[in-house]
Amino acid sequence: MIEFVDGSVIAQLGTPDMRTAIQYALTHPRRHQGCSHRLDWSKISQMNFEQPDERFPALQLGYEVIRRGGTSGAVVNAANEACNSLFREGKIPFGQIVQRTQTVLQNHLKSGFKPKPTLEELLAADAWARKEAAQ
């Protein structure tokens, strides 16, 4: 959901399936026939919202990326993807995904952070983070 300065909120609702987001990313700005199950509005009688559980370190990492901006988002995304691949390949335990991603971000903030990156700098930060996460 996105809240605007006037207080109005727009929400994107759908089934929890990344195929829809990926399809839209590949076909933007057009919309095509969906590849995921549709929401059954007759079965949704209410929606409950709760405060996020602050104990989850990935959530804190996301907040840090929002605060810092710049190349930090590209670095965290790339490191997370690399760490998830390592986990699926059985090379690291699940518990190391966020820990390694955090370490990669901290190393980046010390040596390569760009507050207003160009596309080339974002791509370089992405490539660097993937290599750094794999080490």
C-alpha cells in the first residue's frame, strides 16, 4: 500500500504469487491475462492488519535501505538474491541469508555507497554485491 501526502491510500491486492509481479515487470506498462489464481472476493469477509514484528532482521534491513537510499537498495537486493541461491544450493544455512546480506551492505556503506547513483553505478553495485555475498 502507498500513502500519499493527502492521506489517501492505494493498495495493490492479489494472491501471494510472484508470477504476477514478474509478468507485470516484463510487460509494463501493459496488463496481460493473469498467470496466477484470482482473488475470490466472495471468500474475503475482512482484512486484518497488524504491526510488523520488529524481531525479524530482514525487516530492519529493509528499513535501513529506505533510510539510506542511494545504492543500498541495489546492494541488498543483489546480496539477498545471491544468498538465497547459495541456500538453495545447500552452500549456506537459511539463517545466514540476512546476516550475509547485512554484512555486504555494511561493507558497501564503508567503501562504495553512492547517494545519487547513475544506472551504471547501480549495475556495478549489483554486480559487486553478488560477488561479495558469494565469498
